[in-house]
Amino acid sequence: MESVPRCDLHIHTQYLGCANDTMAIPAIVKECERLGVELLGITDHLNTLDKLALHAPIRQDIDALSTQIPVYFGVELNFLGADGDFAYSAEIKEQFGFQFAIGGIHGTYLENYDLQQIVDVQHRHHLRTCQDPLVDVLVHPYWFGKGEFDKKGWPWFDSMQAVPENYARELGQVARETGTAIEINACANLVNGAQNDRYVEEYVAFLAVVAAEGPCFSLGSDAHDIGSLQKIKTAWQVAEQLQLTADRIWTPAGAPRKTPQAWQ
């Protein structure tokens, strides 16, 4: 089987205050070149419309690059609230030149602990994300911020056993039908210090059930620090473990924002 394409399509920058100041775009690209990344996408957060203007310098930095790696200009979306909308539209995409969007749920949206409800809310939002025609990739399914759980005094979500197999199968089916890629996320799900080895094994088993339904997958480090970019290698390894063929690894449509010099 041919090797999995060495993509990283989930990377944050210093501009939105999410990543630290090591994540300047020239530094990101230099490190990706060193790691053997063959195609990358910058995808900073757009959680609310008041942050939209902060994406303009990202686009400008990409345009000023000198690199041999194709670079795409993307965006990561978050629901504005439980069963709400994304802060995104076709008009915003065109105005700012976003070439693709990744998105999904980033919290529990619950005030009281109920494990089954937590999973149900996640699953509902996963399917809703896949059904949004402006979203290309569902990000880090069943990632949770440990800070939210600690603040609320809840037991930590450290096992995928609470996720029914039929949820995984339905997600794979809907993603296949809608053409939405499911993300294999390194930092959030696979190399996360808050999670143990058992969780990672269970998470890969969950991805295998999803994969059996035939959707495509996107590979992302979700790096917020320059040293975390190397974790993308774990996503590549998991894709190979799942025996995903190259045609099932999603990449953005169209030409990159920054064309490699060798292509010019």
C-alpha cells in the first residue's frame, strides 16, 4: 500500500491568541519542511465575528512565504452555542479568501454532569457539522478541554467506552454521504497529556469503526506550539494503522494559496 500523504491541515498561529508566539507563519513552515510535511493548512479559530479581521495578517504572511510546500489558508469554526450556528458564511469565505473550513464542537454545553448526555450532545453536533455544506472537515471528535471538567468538578472523560458503536457507524455513514472528512487529530486526541494509553487505544478503535463506513479523513497536528508540530507524525502513523489509502486522505480543492517555487 502506498504511504499516507504527509499532510498537516490543522495548525494555529500567534495571531488569535490561541497559539503562543513561537507560531509565526515563517517558523511554522520552516519546521514543517524539516518534518517532511508535504502539504499544510493554516487554520486559526473563528469563534466569533469580531475576530474575523485578525485572519487578514495570516493571509498576508502566507502570501509572503518562500517555500517548497503548498500552503492553504483555512479556518477553524466553533458553534456559537448549543445547537447554534458557526460564525461563517459563503460571503465571509469569499471576502477573506478562506480556502477550506474545519469545524466542530468545542465544549459540553451542559451545566450538570451526565455522561450519556455529554456523548449525545457531541454526536448531535458531529452530525450537524457534517451536514453543513461550508465545512470540509469535522475536527477532533470526542475531544474535551480538561479545564472545563476540572472547573465543574466532573469525572474526566478518559475512556471512549461511553460512545456507542452505532454512533461511530452513523458518523462514518453521514460523513461519507456528505463528503465531509473526519479528522485524525494528533494533539487533541492521540498525544494529549491529559489522556492515558487506554484512551488512545480506544480512540483508534473508534476511528476504525468510523473508517469501516468509507469516509475520508483529514490529518492535523492541531499544534499551538512550534514543538508540537512534530506530533503530526502520530496522525500519519494512525492513518497507516487504519490502512487508509491515499485516496481517502482529504486535501483542499483547488490551487494552494502559496504555490511552491518549484511549481512556478
